Amino acid sequence: MKTRITEMLGIEHPIIQGGMHFVGFAEMAAAVSNAGGLGIITGLTQGTPEKLAAEIARCRTMTDKPFGVNMTFLPSLTPPDYPGLFKVIIDGGVKVVETAGNNPAQWMPMLKEAGIKVIHKCTAVRHALKAESIGCDAVSVDGFECGGHPGEDDIPNFILLPRAADELTIPFVASGGMADARSLVAALAMGADGINMGTRFIATREAPVHENVKKAILAASELDTRLVMRPLRNTERVMNNPAVERLLAKEKALGANIKFEDIVEEVAGVYPKIMLNGDMDVGAWSCGMVAGLVYDIPTVQELIDRIMSEADSIIHKRLNGLYPA
């Protein structure tokens, strides 16, 4: 299958693995890239330029296919060494960067000079248009269904994707609720050039997370996520658990007076404990509603091959079969 995204990125299939904290290690990125998609290393999981450089080098020992690095810009009292991180991305020969969290305009000149394609994650059409105006090569359009931060507009992909197609001239991929061939075909029908999957890729054999995380996604339904940090206008969709219930109780009790410090126990520094140690109730962790469409834990190759094979069947058999001979 050829789309503007496969042509732009030099990949076989229009499937991108989103950047995920304490999931996007070299093993994950290489598995997706080797299967014909675009794997993504999560830059802030590595934290320092030295560690990111080592992870990029490690990924190169696992695949000779294109892969990217996610760089998320978050407000912080001690910001990461963004200049150093971008330097090792460039020096490491990475050709795709996924940006998220804030406007990447500051970094565009150095990335463009290095010939790097920039895909910016957006939760609204107005943000996607801004990304297009500053020179981003593509955008990932994230609907309200997505795990992580869905923005504050609450627009699901059945509306958001066609709106993006109406407004954008650059390619875009659909993110949020993407799990299988039906997701891919629907996204293409609504104007997208591919899909970005996060939660679905966690439930694969190669995902470098604790088995408890994979089992939690497998056991979950579409009803098992919650929205937290809405009063702080930093909404995040997470898997429900006792820590999340405590967090929501604090939000209800404190109302407009809530501060980040009130929920720090449930959200700060919990990812290593969850993703690496499998302590599933220690805090809030990002998960999409798409968990309800996860029925197995295949290899990445099996998952991507299945998506592409079933997409071909949907397009050429089911959809064509709706028309009289």
C-alpha cells in the first residue's frame, strides 16, 4: 500500500508506532520498523543526550529500516537538555522526529537543515494548521479516544479526521482508537494517509514492558479508561485503577482549588514502577479506549501483517462487494 506517508518516510506500510513513555525503547522501535512500519524511540524516557545517543545506536544494531525519535515538550521546573537531545538525534542520523506537547517552531530550522522529517502530534485542526504553517512535514491527528493527552476539545476521530482532511495540505495520520485493519481503512476513507498506534503496540510480544501491563490491556474493555487532570487543563486518558480512583476523588473534593502538588503521588515518577516492575495500581498510566479492541498479544510482525492483509480484504472484497456486479 502506498500513501503520502509511506512515500515520505520510506516505509512499506502506513503504520506508525507513537512515542510512549517507558515503552518506546529500541526493542519496540526496531520491531515495528522491521515489520514495515515506522518505529519510534521515546526521547524523554532516555532523559539525557548520552542515553538517547546510546539508544539510537542500539536500535541501529536491531534494524536497518527507518525509525524515528519522539520529543515531547512538557512544562518542568528542571527542563531536559533539549538542545543536547536534538543534537544527538541529528548526529545519530535519525531522519524522522515526532514532536508533541508544544509548538516545535524553535527546533524546526536545525531539523530541516539536517533533512529530518517532522511529524507533530495535534488534538485540534487549528493546531494542525499551525504545525503546517511552521513547516512540519506531516501531523498526527489525535482524537478524543486516544490514550495520553487528548486535548480539551473532546472531538472524536469520526469528526476530527474529515475536518483535518478538509483543511490540511500536508499528509496526516490518524491517532486514537487505531487497532486493526478496520481502523486503517476507516482512517484512509476519512482522508488520513496512515495510522499511529500506541496502546495496541504495547500489547505485543516485543513490547519491553512487564507482562502485567499487557494482561491489563488485554483484560480491559472500552469502558475502563478515565480522564484525569481535567481541572488542571492537562487532561490525560489513563487506565482505571485504585490510584486513579483516589486521584479522581481528590479532584472532586478540591474542585477548582486543586493543584498539581495534590495529585503528585498518583502521577509523578510512576511509569518505571508500572511499565518495568508491573505494579499496576501504583499510579495513573496512559491507555486508550482502543484497549476494548485488543484481543490477543501477537508479535509486531503478526499484528502488522494481519492489519495489512485484512485491510486488503476489506477494500477489495467487502467494500467492492457492496456494489452490484
